Amino acid sequence: MTKVSADRLRGFVASLYQAAGVPPQDAALVADTLVRADLWGHSSHGVMRAPWYLDRLRTGVMTPVTNPEMVVDAGAISVIDGRDGVGQVIAWRAMQDAIRRSKQHGVGIVSVRFSNHHGALGYFTRMAAEQSCIGFLTANGSPAMAPWGGRAKIIGNNPWSIAAPAGRHAPLMLDIANTVVARGKIFLARQKGIPIPANWAIDAEGRPTTDPVAALGGVILPMAEHKGYAISLMMDVLAGALSGSGVMAEVNGPYQSEKRSGSGHLLMALDIARFGPLDAFEARIEKMIADIKAVPLAEGFEEVFYPGEIEARNEARHLRDGLDLPEKSLRDLVLAGEALGVAPPREW
């Protein structure tokens, strides 16, 4: 692991995207989303992914200048065609649109078709929480799991996120995939050269495996068995089928540099003040958090956390002490810079 400055890392990643033709403001946004994931402790969705996105820009399946088209504009609802632009830019604009509509109508719902992978979903739902809204986002992804009882992957892990303001606390934030583990964590294990737990995946023959390479060639298991499979399928209904984007095996992942993504999203913002006083809502959330943290501890635990608390603590610590990045992730970034003619900072 190598200790790096979040600011220097963010600047270098932004310079890579600019060199690939992404406008400066959009490049800065992409870099911020990736570094923020690392700050939260979710390196599976951090700068490790930057070379994948850059490869997609290089092959032309992702367009560097994002120019989405609004195909439906109907009060609280809009439908946006991302036209294969940069996923983070599309998601940011879509959430801004959802928040704006919620301030007018109490709720804003935005359906997105033909976008791209956009990293950690919590980055975008927290945008809503910071504007005194409850935010929701789901996206569909390339096949990662089999339908329950099968061993051929045709369904994405189709993550979803909900975030809400929490008064004096950092926002409540849920950001999960419907597999036992996000596929990015298996990629991260491969980066680090370490085994994975035996309950994460089965290999191509349907056998449990601790080898991340065999897992990536096999099937990631759904969380909660049949329940995770069913939730993932329904998220594909919301993100893919409703938007008119790709569904199931029609969606390709960010590491598939030669294939159009076809990913769709559904975003929602609820303006809390339209349902009742914001201060009363935040007081209820603070009481919920206090009650959660007052629960007696189970054996082996030192503290109870509310969703989003660990990420907030990690961010504060990493901003203070620096980020620990796998050496291979940093090396991949430097190699990407060499290909684009961008030199890394003299010190990280």
C-alpha cells in the first residue's frame, strides 16, 4: 500500500480525463467521485476504476463530451437519454434535475437510458441529502449473478442507494449491490493478490471458490439467497426496462472496453419539507440514531454504527492522514498517464 494525498490524487486523475478529451469541469467531477469512494473506504469503486473508464473513452464506446437529451419533460418526471456520455456526469445532472423537480412538486423522478457506469451511487444520493431531500438511485449492470437455482450469469448486481439528512450527524446512506459482495471488491482482491471468502462466488463449474480470478470467470452469489436475486431483477425493471435502456445481458460493464454500456438508472428526490417540518424530521432521525447506538453490544463488537457513519469517519481520517492505495492501482494510473502524456505528481 502507498500513502497518497487525496488532493494530489484527485488532480492527477482529473488531468487524465482532460487528456482523454473530457471537459475540465466534467473531468474534475469524475475524479472527485472516484477519490471520494476511496476516502469512504470503498476502493472497489475508487481510482482503481479510472483506467477502465479511460479505455472506454479511447475505444469510443463512451463519449468524452457528455450531451444528454431530455426526451420526456413532464412536471415531476423526466426521461433522459445519456447518449453514451460519461456516467458520472449523466448521474450528477440527473440528480440535480430530480432535486430541482422535487422543490417544485415535492418529488422529482428521473429515468435515464443509455448511460455508463458511474461509480459509487452514494455520491449522488448524498447530493439530495445535502439539499434537504431523501435521495434514491438504482442502476443496472452487466451480468454478475445467476437466477436463484441456476449457474449461468444473466443478471447484474444492480446496486441501489438511499440517503437522507441526519441533523447534526453525517447523512444516513445506504449503498449496496444485490450480490453477496460488489464485483469491484473481487477485482480489488485480484489487484492485491489475496483470496476471497468462500461464500462470495462460485466458479464456472458451479463450485465455491476463494480464487478471485476464478470468481470473475464464474458467478457472484446473491445476498440473502433468493431474496437478493429477486431484488436485483426488480431493480433492473426500474433502471433498465422502465427507461428503455438495456436489461440483463444487454448491459456491459465498465471493464468491457469494446462494448457499449446500455446501462440505465432511476433517480428520485423527495423534498422533506413538503411532507412536514424539516427540523422535526431531522430530530426523528437523530433520535433513531441515538436509539440504535444505545443498543447493547453483541459479542465481538465494540460499537454500533448507523448506515453511512463508517464512510463519514473514514473520509475524515483519510483527509487527515492520507489515503492508502494498492501499489498496483497507483501503477495502473501512472501507466494510463504515460499513454496520455500526463506525468504523475512528483510526490503523492
